[in-house]
Amino acid sequence: MTEPRATLDMLGRSALISVPAAQQILLDHLAGSTVDVCSLPLAEAFDRVLAQPVAAPEDLPAQARSTMDGFAVRAADTFGASESMPCYLSITGEVAMGTAPTLSVDRGCCLRIPTGGLLPAGADAVVMLEHTVPVDESLVEMVKGVGAGSNLIQRGEDIRAGDQALPAGRLLRPQDIGLLAGLGIATVTVYRRPRVAILATGDEIIPHEGKPQPGQIRNINSLTLAGLVRRAGGLAVDCGIVSDRRDLFLPAITRAVAEHDMVLFSGGSSVGARDLGEEVIAALGPPGILVHGVTLKPGKPVLIGMSGTTPVFGLPGHPVSAMVCFDYFVAPALHRLAGREVPPPLPETSLPARLSRNTNSAAGRRDVVRVRLVADGDGWLAEPVPGKSGSISTLSRAHGYFEIDEASQGVPENSTVKVFLYR
Amino acid sequence: MTEPRATLDMLGRSALISVPAAQQILLDHLAGSTVDVCSLPLAEAFDRVLAQPVAAPEDLPAQARSTMDGFAVRAADTFGASESMPCYLSITGEVAMGTAPTLSVDRGCCLRIPTGGLLPAGADAVVMLEHTVPVDESLVEMVKGVGAGSNLIQRGEDIRAGDQALPAGRLLRPQDIGLLAGLGIATVTVYRRPRVAILATGDEIIPHEGKPQPGQIRNINSLTLAGLVRRAGGLAVDCGIVSDRRDLFLPAITRAVAEHDMVLFSGGSSVGARDLGEEVIAALGPPGILVHGVTLKPGKPVLIGMSGTTPVFGLPGHPVSAMVCFDYFVAPALHRLAGREVPPPLPETSLPARLSRNTNSAAGRRDVVRVRLVADGDGWLAEPVPGKSGSISTLSRAHGYFEIDEASQGVPENSTVKVFLYR
């Protein structure tokens, strides 16, 4: 672990690059790499990514409908009607829900119509019930005139046949599924979920259910990463704990690369473990290592590589560092593989909060500071959660984090910071 | 559909109450109502709600560990060491990963130690590799002194045996699962997911895969609501399309109440459909109808009731109104049934945006305005998405919404609004 090359690598910062530079290199190498597509019934497509744009096959709605309870009229018959000078129309019948109207509206006449009822022939507007006064069963007083098209949704007003309903790359939200249902689309072509292999490396790691002997530690990262993969739209595949002996580790990673769309391994944060990670990624074949560490705290020793078109991430062993690296590098790569727009069309939202104490950083490095939020008058106080990056409880106690960017050497107490929430 | 009682009910606002009042009535009636609990292996508990607090069964870490690659030392041996006046220590061996150290650190001596290595007996600190200069295999120069405890994580520093690791009601995020894994917790007690029956009512509604005849419309709401239920942590059960004839509708709802934890039906927005909804909720038995409509646009005609301890929601038939009512009323009720903290411990985050045009509202009513976001210099422009509440495409085109509260009659162009994103 103390070989000069390794020592130099940790000491000299020449190998470290900035977070945006590392993200760019990674995404450039993933350009055009997406997983295969599959066809799914609409009811199963929720939260999947659309692989092809969908055009509306027909007008929605197919016919003009009333948007109010009231009377279907010829608008011209009501022109100028008011409380003081109402007009009177003969009620010649009623539009029923669920069937085509059989009656039409003649001059001086109207039909009762419920919300959602189809506009009958002859009518071009609806007068709301609230603007009418009943006279008797066959006569109604209109106390407000309407223009043609009032209180209607026109044929194709929601969406027209041939118009794009949804673009490719859209993560299907509940309302997107609703739109497709409204258009009668029964199956959709979506990307399958990327399969992500998760390996924990290190002879000291034991399954979390086990009882550690002195020097052993439980596997925290595999489950944490599985949860993060799931939230990012992937299918996590737990490939277990692998020895950090090269002769065992390399075959295990090679197999993982062959069988999955992405591979994550998390290892010790020692120089020795990091060297082995680099060696193994390099041995997987070109393009090999893309990023040898970043100017990020925590998360500096992250390794990013590719074997063919499969991204391979060597994440730091400390759970906090592993999660930070996931958010900055793994999640965007997973979104790209999954066919989603990268960068996302909308920014991550945040909560402004008042920082409870001076927080230092180093220029040229991005710091990710975990905070707990406490109500503070009408706003929120962000209290940095003390604790080392090996401490998983700091992540569990934190409500979110803020960033101190590369240009800054710290943030003074009482500054307003943008807190990104852990959800 | 034009009976005087019903007309009066839609005209007279006496039956409408504010959104916060309706939420309070609903949540008061749900106090203490949660679904049953079950026991799950930790790997399956992601995104479930913890039913009991979890205390740490042991110290984490179980023993002091190094957080750096370097040398385990007696801190006193390094006091005062500096670049200009280094101290020298004899290297008497190495701490290996994964096993208890067999060697101890004597005065004037040190052991090589990797990140994560257990602190050997005799040592009380670690000097980072970066602050040392190798002399030979058995001697190292220390160019910086350390205090006791430096570069270590102490036994129990992450969390102490007996301390609360997680509170009841916590939605288990990836890092919470990680913390439980670190503590060796193999199974957890969580609430089961609430089962939510979804019915679409109306003789004009047909399955979305079908071909509508004139006057018929496809079922949009059942799938949209299923997606929303899933996002809110429930299990959506599609109970199909039910006639709005009372003799068919009441038995269907009665069965749904008996077999589920919550019932949602969405019906036409006509007075007749609304009357039937009220009648049926009342007929299900006490406490019956709790809320007969709210001062909310869209969403005014929502019906909220309870049959015994089962909440029953009559949602407007218009998809936009149904989704707004889901967000304001169904989601908080579902969270309470699911055992989650209500109101949530943290606010929903939003994105500030500049409003593209004057947007009117009525005093005494909350308006929910769907917007599309467009990049606008460094910020965002919020463009209201025109379209009626029956238009599902407006929801699909919208990135989110902002609220115009009860006290306001509108928001002028160029105001900054808080946009809540649809994710």
C-alpha cells in the first residue's frame, strides 16, 4: 500500500479533474449508448422511459362537448341577454350522457346538457345553469348572453390527430399515461430498465446479517447503492462480496461486465484498494479508465471507466463518499443508458436555508456538506451534520446537502444556502 | 340533473369550504388510522415506512478505525513535529485489513495502517501518509504532529448502542437502509402498503383500449390515479368502470370499501353525477360525507367521506381536477394511512420562475395554475398552459404548477412565482 507510484498518485493532484469535466468525459463516452427497447401494456409503463415519440392517432376529444351543466343553444339567440333584459328559449329536450344526441337545436330553442355531454347539431355554445332561471318545464330564461364556442371543449382542442403527444425520452408520469389512455394507445415502446451489477470488494467485508469478527465490517454499500439504482430507474443486481485479491476480483468484474449494462463496485478507500480498482478497470479492455479521481469532497477517489460500451464505476468504500459519487456520476450515466434526457430538462429544486455556522472548504474543490434542517421562523436553518465520510448515520440524520463550489473557500454563518433534499 | 336541491348546491357556496379546512377535517378523522404492519428482510424494505423506532443494538463502528492511509502512532511521540523539526519513528510492522491487529505500538514506534484498519493497542492516533517521508523500510520521518484521536473514527462515533437509529414513521431511503445494514439489522417491521381501490363511474366511460362510439369517452382517470397512488406509496387496485346507476354503483362501492384501505371513484362533473356520489357516500354508513366541495380551482366538486375508518373520495371526472384533488387531499390521507408523518417534516421544494402573463383568480378561492417552464437567462419563465380542466394534454405539457392563494385576486406578469414540479 505504500508503493511510491500509489503514494504519488494520492499526493500529487495531477490526476484529479473537476466534477463537470469528469461528467462531460463520462457522458461523451456514453453518447448514443442506450439499452434495448421493449413493448409494454400502458398500465405497466408508468415511470418507464418512452423510446419513440407518440403522435395522436385521432382528435381528442373526438367531438365538441359541454364543459358545464346547462343548455345547448345557438349563441346568436342569446346575444345581448342580461339580468335586466333576459331572453327566453324553448326547452325541446335533453342530451343524455354516453350517446350521440338525437335531437338538434332549432332557432329559439335549446336542449338541457350535462357536463361532458356531446354538443347537439344546430348548437354552437352552452349557457351555464347558473345564468338561467327556470320558467317551466318547456321554457327557460337566459340572463347572460354567450358567444359561439362558450362552455365547450372543441373537437381536437385537447390534442389534434397527428400532433406529437409525447416526445421520445420522456419519463412517463401519471398524467402522461393518462394522455396516452385518452388517445386509446394500448401498448407503448419503452426502454428496458438498465441492469446494474453491484459488487462490494474487500476481504474485511461481510454480509450485513453476519456477526463481524474484529477487523471485519458489514456490507453497507451494496444495499444503499441498490436503493439509489432503483430510484434512478435501474434494476439493481446484487453480485455479492468479492475478495480484493486480483485473481478473484478481475474474473468477478469481467463476468459482471458481460452480464449487465453497468457495473458498480465499492471498495476500501485505501491506496492499495484504489490501485487494484484501477488495475482491474484497465485490464477490462478499452477504453479503460476515463477518470482517476475528482476534486470533490467527499468522493475524491472515484474511478470511472468503460469496458466497451459498459460503464464501470469504482466507488469509494466510505458510504457517504459512495453516495455522493452516485449522485454526481452514476445517476446521470444511468439516465443516459435508460434513454432519458441528460442533462435533465429541469433543474433539481432546492430549499433556501440559513447556514448555522461558518463552513470551510478549499479553493479548487467542490464540497458537499450534509445538513439537517430545523424550522427557523418562517424559514429553515441548515445545520451541518458533523461526522466523517465513513459515518453512515450522518447520511441518515441529514435531510439534504448544499454545495460549496470550486471557486469558494467557504461559506460564512447566516449565509443563505440552497439545500438539495434527500427524498 | 336539474333538481332544485342540486342546483342550489352548485350555486350557493354555503357547502364549499377552504382547502386547509377540508384537509384538517379529513386528517382529524384519520387520526390513529394506519394499516397493519409486517416484517420484511432489509433488502425489501426500501421506500417502505418504518412502523417501530429502531435502536442501535451495538456501537458502530465496533472498534476505532483509521480514516486515512498512514501510520498508527502514540500521539505524544509526534508532539511538536514539523517540516523543519521532524520526528522519527521505527516501523515495527503493519495492520492488515479484515483481521484484529496482533502487534501493538510501543513508544517511539509505529505500524503502517490502511484506511479502515483497526487501531492497534498502544496507538491513539494516525499520521497521514502525506505528512510522512520514508527513510527506509524500518524508519519514517513525521513532518507534522497529531493530537490523540486524529484521523480515527472512534468506537461508537457513528452511532452508540442504545441510541435511536431511526424513528417510527420514517420512509426508508437508501441511506436509512444502509444504516440498518451497518447495524446488522436483518429484518424490519414496516407498514404494509395501503390498498387503494380505483373506480371510474359513468355509463359513457369505456376502457382506454376500446373504440368510443359517439358520446363515449375513454377511461383516463383510472390509470392516472393508479400512477399517483403508486407514487404516494399505495397499491393501486383497478376496480374497473361502474355504471352510474345507483343500484349498480352502490354495491360496487360497498364491496370496494370492504376490501380496501381507501376508495377513489371519479365520476362525471355534472350535477347529477355529483348528487349520486354524495348519496352513495352517505349510504355507506357513518361518518359519511365530510366535505361537499372546496374553494379550489380546478377541483371544486371533490367529495370526501368516510365509511367507518375507510376514506372514500369522489373525485371530479375532469382529469386535471382529479389530479389536483389527489395532490391536496388523497396523497396526505394515503401518507397518514401508510404510517408516514403528516404533515411531512420538510416542505415541498419549488423553483422560482418569472410569470409570463397576468393571471387572474377570484378572492376566496385557491387557483392551481399549470405552467410550462422555459429557460430565461439564468432563471426560468413560467408560461401558464392554456386549456380547460377536461384537457389531459395540458397536464402532460405542464412541468408543474403554482398556486394563487385565497387572499389574492391574481398575479401580475413578471411576478416571481414558486413552481412545484411534476416529477
